Amino acid sequence: MKDEYIVDVRLIYAKALSPDKETGIYAMDMIPIDKDEETKLTSIGLLPAKRETGDLVSHANLGFEGNVFRAKRKTTLKDGTILPPPIVTDSQSNPITMLLGHGTIARVFGTTYDWKMNGKSGVAAGFNRVQVIDLIPYTGKTVPTIKGGFVASNLPDAIEETKDSII
């Protein structure tokens, strides 16, 4: 079964410009931006991602609510054929090379495929193009910022200790 899909989502842990170092595949978690977008995915047989425990995957710890769907793209096929990397562009189809941070809104173009492993089977999502609608640049931070929270750069300059200031 190969259904094509185009869906607008928030990206979490997006590895769209280079494959994941551990798995060697391109991958991303997608949270649909609304119920209509989620319906697009479920109507072609995709299910929200689950952990090995059976619990739904959640990124609430990063500040993002909603069902998580996973999309992957291998770098090679079983027969050794090398696949080109996914295309990543801005909203005007210009190529971009900036890493995509958590919460980036993008239009993902992909296809589904059937899978079987260890007596289980299902439908999975592949992707071949990511068109960024609203970029949140990757900063290396793993948790969201807090508006109005403490900022270290707002501290006064360090006070140099002297023998006279030690009690």
C-alpha cells in the first residue's frame, strides 16, 4: 500500500538534513497542527506513535501537545540502491540548510508503506520533502524557554573578592 500524503505539522527531533548518527536514517516526529491534518494521517492508516510499553509518545515535556506521528526515510534500499536525501526548502521552495528546531511548522510530503516485524504489522510514513512554513532554528536546547524567566546575562558583573570582603 502506497498512499501519498501532504500534511502540515510541528516537527520535533527533525533529522531532515542529515541522517541520525545512531540509526543512519532521516527521521522526524510530527504533531499535526489541527484535527483536519491529523485526520489526513489517520485516514491513510497511520496511527499515533507508541512506546514499547504501549503508552502514546508525548512531547508535552518540550511544551508540545497532540498525537505524535513518526516519519522516516532510509538512505539505502534492501538491494543497496542509494536513495537521495529528502528535499528541505523554505516556503518559496528555496533550498535551506538550517537545522530545524522543535516546533518548526512544515508541510511534509511523503508516502506510506506496509511493514512487518516480529509478528506485528502496520502502516508507516516515509517522507521525501519538507517545506518549512515557520522555522524555529535549532539551538541545541532540549527544553523550551520560559517567557519572563531568569536570564543569566541579566546578572550584574561579578564582584571581585578581596581580603577585606572575606568575613
